[in-house]
Amino acid sequence: MAKLSFENIEIKAIVTTTGDKKVTIEEEASNYGYDEKMVKRLKKRMGFNSRYVVSDKICTSDLCIQSAKTIFEKFNKDDVEALIFVTQTPDYKAPSTSIIMADRLGLSKDVIAYDINLGCSGFINGLLNAYTLINSGLKSVLLCVGDVASNFAYYKDKNLTPLMGDAGSAILIQKGKGKASFVIHNDGSGYKHLIIPDGGCRNPFSKESLVEKESEDGIRRGIDMYMNGGEIFNFTIKVVPKMFDELFEYAKITKENIDYFVLHQANKYILQNIAKRLELSEDKLPMSTMTIYGNQNSASIPGTINAFLDEKFSNEKLKVVFAGFGIGLSWGACVVDIENVYAPKIEQYKG
């Protein structure tokens, strides 16, 4: 387990942009073969309701660019010395999307820019990278996170697609007076439980990659993401509560010291189980993001802040735990000091 602590660094702004289209589970039920009874059951148990997705040819970078431009209405973009882009849906296989984004935003040609390929734990790992760069001497880092999950979630896949939403967040991190402690884990032995099998170097794209294949949990192609829901649920329940114990011990705090737990919004059922094990109420652990916006992958933590905690983050001094867990398999958490962050209400993509 990697453990790292930082001082004199703070989050200054958090902005999230969702896809431009809202769709409901009722509208998509026929794609999955759901009848009215099944829809009601899944809405109650899993939190399925609505999700926001993008129109054709809108990329994660477009969502993050809109979020970043909102930040630059309040902060000077000329201060930014690095841009980190965390996503599983880059504009191209090459070059790195972060370099293109830096140009689109009009940042200096001297900025550091690189991509990180991560999903569920992406915000934690991206934030760790940003804090590390500030700790090494930079003054200001722009972290962009998110996914256009509609790019890899096949419309007939009843196991995955009803969960997924499209979103892109921008987070500004600068020198300041805050403290943060991180714990990070990964276990590649479980990589097949959340995977896009085809299209990479291991299994190159072929005609077979476009053939629909039906299983008991849905219909998908080789270029679409597959999720073993049972394995991911068991993994989450096993590692997340233990991860909090590790974080509390390392940071020398207790859960009573924490104002909010903002977790990756995988689905409401998983979050309810974690909250039960930690004996936390929904007042302390928000869990409605997926129900309204869908699972926003690496943008789900900032997305939850902008959707439900915008007033608190904007106006109060808080001690907050962030935690992400999933694809990789990877998981990580951090405890962060928050004070008067610019965190406007979540917005839709305007184009």
C-alpha cells in the first residue's frame, strides 16, 4: 500500500459538466428487455432512474474544456503549470489528449501535460498526481477527469449501460494551507472483471469485434465494456471498509472527524452497503448521483460535490474523505482539508 501526505496545498475550484441529453430507464427499458415490473424493482434496489449522455461526436475532453473554462472565469489560466487528464475515453489512441486540451484552453506551451488511463479510482489517482506536482514546486495544476461512457457501454447491455453517465470535471489545485493524506492500492489479478476486451494491442480490432454476443447478463460486442457485477460488488465490499481503517490510522483521525464521505458513485446499492458497514447516514455519505446523472466514472466524486454539496464546499471549512474503487482493479482514498472552494452547481454541456 502506498501512503503519502502533503501540506500547504489546497483545492481551489471544482466544476463538472454532464452530457447534453437526459434519458430515463423507462425510455431505454425495451433495449434491455425490461418489463414495467423489472423497471420498478431496479429503480428501488439499484437506484436506476435517469442518466445524462452526450450527443454524437462529443468527447470527454469537450466536457472537461467547458468545466475548465468556467474555472477560468474566476482564476487566471496563465498560472496553470500542468494539465493532467484522467480518462478511459481519450480523443485518439495517440497523441495524448491532454496536450490537445492545453492548446484548446490557450495554456502556455511550457505546461506539463499528460494522460492517465483510469476510471473508477481516477479522481483519487489524478489528485495524488496533482498534489505531487505542487509538492515538487509547481504553483497551479489543472486536473481534468471523466468519461463518455456511452462510447463503450453498448445500448443492449442491461448489466452495465443503465448505470453509466457521461461527465467531465475540472479541478484546480494550488499552493495553499490545506493538508491531505492518501492511501492507494491495485490488484491486476482481477482485471478481467471490468474490461473492454478488443481494440488494444493484446486483442486487436477485427470484424469479430463488432459481432453482438448474448449472455444471461446482456448483449455486447468485443469493443464494449464487460462488467462482472457480482465480482465487482464483492471486491468493493471487501476492500473499501478496510481502506478507510487504513486511511484513518495513517492520517491519525477517526470517522467522527470527517464532515463528508464522497465516494465513487458506482450504484446506490453498493453505496448503501458501504454506508451500513461504516454506520454512516446519507447526510454524511451522499449516494444519489447515479440515480440522477448515472455513474460518471472518474468524474463521479467531483460530480457529486457539484450536484449535492456545492453550497457546503463553497462556503464552509470541511474535512472530507474521497474514495474511488473499481476498474483495474484499483482503489484509493484520501482525507483532504476543504475551505471555500469555488464549486458551482453541476451543468450540462452547451456545445
